[in-house]
Amino acid sequence: MLNFELYNPTNLVFGKGQIEKLSTLVPQEAKILMTYGGGSIFKNGIHAQVIENLKGFEIVEFGGIEANPHFETLMKAVAVVKEQKIDFILAVGGGSVIDGTKFISAAAKFEGNPIDILQKKLLIKDLATVIPFGTILTLPATGSEMNSGSVVTIESTKEKLAFGGSALFPKFSICDPTVIESLPKRQLQNGVVDAFTHVLEQYLTYVHEGFLQDRISEGILQTLVEIGPKVVENPKDYALASNFMWSCTMALNGLIQKGVPSDWATHMIGHELTALYGIDHARTLAVVGPNLYRVMFETKKGKLAQYGKRIFNLTGTEDEIAKQAIDKTVKFFHTMGMDTKLSDYTQEFDKTADFIVNRFEERGWLGLGEKQNITLEKVKSIVEMSY
């Protein structure tokens, strides 16, 4: 195994009715900024529960954070934090609201232009330079409730950029699986595929000696294959809902990536498709991932074969199993309601590959993947194959 450090200070509070503990988790006498998205928390009753459980606290509200949080919107929240002298932020929403809140937390005390946090991919490590925050998760998918990473879109430049740092872990995250009961099927489908791909990015690299890490990853993948289609149809089933929510958290809370290689090229390409065309994040992953495995087949076939054997019980030669594993993944994505071609989402795709390659070149991203062997030429092939 590779050397690693594991640090995760988030207090995860999981299960039915755990929102009742909210007043004991928020710092006493804190002035709170509550952040949320399009307003679904009013329809599903979560907003009312938050207010009820924070009686006696001064709360300022900031809504309207987008599904892919915009830098421009978040800077308005930063202004509120400064004007209102906010002590603590409470993110009530899914990964986008939590990601946006991480940026607000980092930007509020940042000395300089906060856009640099994104464009220079700064690591935010000093707790004294951020506003502390907690989360109430309403949509399982990204794992942002238990990690220190974030992705924010700069709308003016059509860039979707990642950043993070050890100072950006939530202080606590309340995760009540019953919140998924009111979610649209599309969001549940997205959540399953997002989490599934998060695991693949940390697993589908090359055969190594991180045996336990592989088994943990495979456990999450097997669980999502088993419950994914069922939870979309039966979100009120608590066994399904709780295993779904915990799988999403475990997929990206930092544990399974320790001591092993990882490859985030699928996400990096997918972010560009979202920034360009507004395609749901999970659906870009379903478009890019299988084609990346095809283009990088020789590099990844050993791990693809292991994946095919252990997740889908495939048999045959290494090449046969590896190829079938890609096909099985596409079939699973289809079962989860995903289209897997870029042309299913836009007819303006003909110059997409060139645009993404040029953008990566400008950023100096010349070699991606676990071996930095996903060259710009291969990025172009991956995107063109998705047409």
C-alpha cells in the first residue's frame, strides 16, 4: 500500500429524527447563515424542522444556490456573511448547497480575490481563515457532507472547478435517510450513479496490493448495484434509503482512496460537459466513464477484469471479462435511467472535444489519470467516442 494520512473530523449524525439534535451541535449563541437551494426544503418540511430545532438562535437565510453552484451567486452570500457578521453557516441541501457553502466558508475571510480559490485550486488548511459550518443532507450523492472537497461553476467563463482543504470539513452532518422519500426519481438516479462513479474513480486503476481497500470499494459497488434500481422505485423503504445514503457518504469520505492510486479524469472531463451544456453531473459521468475505460483499456484491463469478476460474476479470459465489465457498467447506467451518449443531451457536440482539449492545455493539464498517461490526444478520443 502507498503511504497515507487519514484525517476526517466530521461528526456524522445518522438516522431517523436526528435533526432534533441540531441545537446541541451548533455553537451556542452563534449567528447562523442558513444556505439552501431552490426551495424544496419548504415543501418537504425540513425548513420548518430546522427553525423549530433552532429556537433562540438568530438565523439569516440565503436561498437560490444552483444545482451547480455559481461563483457569482455564492459571492452574494459572502457579502451577507460579512455584513451580518455571521459566526456559523448551516447548509441545508444536497451536494451543491454543501459545496457552495464550503466556498462561502473559505471566501468570507479570504485575503485577495476569492476567484483565485477556484482558478488557482488553492488548498484551504487554516481553520482560522474559514467560517465554520455544518450540514443537513437532503440529497445523497456527492459525499460532500463528510469530505473537504467542493466544485463550483464560474458562470461568466463556463468553468467548473474543484478546490478543497483540511479546513473545509463540516463540523457535523445530519443524515436522515427518510428525506429521500420526497425526491424526484431523476435525483435518486443521479445520486446512485454519482456515488457509483466516485468509487470507480478510486478503484478502476491498476491491480495493486491494497486488498482491503478494494474489498471496501467492491462492497459499496455491489450494494449500489443491488439497491440502486429498487431505491428509485421505493424511496420510503428505510432499509434501501439508509443503505443508499451511507453508500453515497462512504464513496467519497476519503476512506477508500487511502493507500491506493486514483483516477479523476472522468470527473474532470464531465465537469466541462456540465459547464458547457448544463447536463446533470451524474449523467456526464455516465457519458464519459465507459468511453474512458475503452480508450484506456490496455492500462486498466487488469482492474476491469477484477471488477467484472467480483461485481458482475463474469467469466472468461482477462480481455473478455474486462470488455464485458464495461458493457455491464453501461447496462447498469441504462437501468438507472442514464443516457450514455453526449448526442442524447445536445446536438451542438461537434467541437466539444477540441474545446475541452484546449481548455485542459491552457490549465497545464497535460497528463491525467493514475499514471498521468491520459494525454490530451486521449482526452479528445474519449470525448469524441461519446458523441
